Amino acid sequence: MTETECENYYRLNAAMVEVFYEQLNYELLQESEAYGLVNLIADFGGHLGLWLGFSVITVMEVIVLILDVISICFRRRKEAAMAKNERQKSGKTYPPPSGDEKAKSLVQI
């Protein structure tokens, strides 16, 4: 293809386009992480500490509950033994409680 043929080809097939910009400024968009690794580790540690704290408090409450139940049982035994000693000292004998009276005495605290 010669130079004149090339010019004729472009003259027939090319278009001159003029672009007009309303404003000559641009906007740069940058992507970044919304939640960083440091924040993730810090939040995980905070939640872990919170749940471990709840666990320790729960274990302590269960231990206190067990100690309370044991002290109530020993207190009842002691009171029953003292009542038995009082009966023996006074020389009076009482018949053992029947099933209903025994159930009522266990319910009363």
C-alpha cells in the first residue's frame, strides 16, 4: 500500500472526534480493609477474656453452692444430735416420727 492509498483510506474511513471535558479534575479510588488484623486480634482477645471471666465466676458460684448445701446438712445433723441429747438428759422418750411428720420436718427449714 502506497502512501497516497493510505491517506485516501484514512480520509474515507477515519473520523475526527473532539472530546470536551466539563471539568479537568479526577477522582482517585483506593480500596483498603475495613477491619484490620490488629483489630481482629484485639477483639478476639477481649471476647476471650470476657468468656473466661464468666467461666471463673460460674465455677466459684458452684463451689459456694456446694459449700452451702454441705453446711446446711451438717447443721441439721448437729441440731438432731442436740435434740437427741436433750431428750436423753431430760429422761423423756418420744416416739420416732411417722412418715408424714418426718416429711414435714424435712420440709421445714
